[in-house]
Amino acid sequence: ELHLLESGGGLVQPGGSLRLSCAASGFTFSIYAMSWVRQAPGKGLEWVSAISGSGGSTYYADSVRGRFTISRDNSNNTLYLQMDRLRGEDTAVYYCAKLGGTAQLYFDHWGQGTLLTVSS
Amino acid sequence: DTQMTQSPSTLSASVGDRVTITCRASQSINSWLAWYQQKAGKAPQPLMYKASNLESGVSSRFSGSRSGTEFTLTISSLQPDDSGTYYCQQYNTYPWTFGQGTKVEIK
């Protein structure tokens, strides 16, 4: 069974850093692009970042470009999101999501999410 | 960026009703559109992809269609378990963008 499990969320002060992890299982991780999507409390969904299966291509929303870095370790089936220079508006539940196959780049599986709170 | 405008924002309907949610893209996205259902406190779950393709395991009461840059999600006969918030999302171009969501309530 396919499973995505995020971890690493917590309380961080503005300007601080944090790294989220997403442990994947139940599928051939290295074949699929992966992504992070976030949801601020009481708000809608916002795409954050995506990475190709090989890790050679990365993509970011303007709101996080230059502050967040997506990466993956295909030998350990893990996706990461390094978040630096955090702001209050980064407070959200962060979901790890698997993308569908070739040309079907929608989010076909989601993790349960991990909460990041940026506050002093 | 491609803006996705969903309507209505909220919807209240009775069990058995036919329900339609609309999503309009600010520019052409071809058929690269997905629909998701999110229940309170849970992760979103995919319903449709490429505008009109039903995700595996999803009830056939759900259907999707496209007319130019306007996309529709239809629930043919609303059931109690269909309550939640529905989002459209375009994956034609980066940045991928979501509609603002439609909250569906059962009367």
C-alpha cells in the first residue's frame, strides 16, 4: 500500500529554519515527481514546490523561491523541504504529495500533513 | 500565473440532488485540470484528472467536463459522505494553482 508520512513540523521563530521530511513507501519512489502543498489555517490549498523523479529539476512558487529548497534521497525514499528565513505567512499544514505518471502531474496521493507554526 | 476561479464558494443541497461546481481558468490550460475533495482535518483526495477522468476508486456519481477554459465537476446524486470542500487545480503550467474551494454542505 502506498504511504506518505511527513515529519519535522513544529514551532519556529520568524527568520528561523526548519526541514520537513516525507518518508515514502509502497511504490518505486525514484520514478515519480513529488511535491509539497501547504494550507494555512482556515485557508485553501497552495502549491509550494515540486521535484522530478531524478531530482534534477525543481520548481517553486514565487512566495518561497529563494527561501525554500526541495530535495530528495532516492536511496532512502525520502522527500525533503528545507525552509529558511521563515515568515509568519509560512504557517500552514504542509502536505507531501506524489504526482501521477508521465503527463499526469496531478497529486494522486497525499500524506497526512505536518503543521509548521512560525511565531515569536 | 494562471488564476483559477471557482464558484460557488459554498453550496447547500439535499441528499439526491444533482450538484455542479464550476472552475474557470484565466487562460488556456488545455485539459490539465484535477479536482480534489477535502474533508475537515484530512488531506485532500483526488477525484478527477485531465478534466474528465475519474480517479481509481472514486464513485461514478462524480463526473467532470470541459468547455474551453471552463470546467465543471458534477455530483449526480449527492450523498451524505460528499460533504466537504472541493478544489480544482491546474497543472498546465508552473506555478500550479488551485481554485479557492467550494464548501458543500448537506441540508
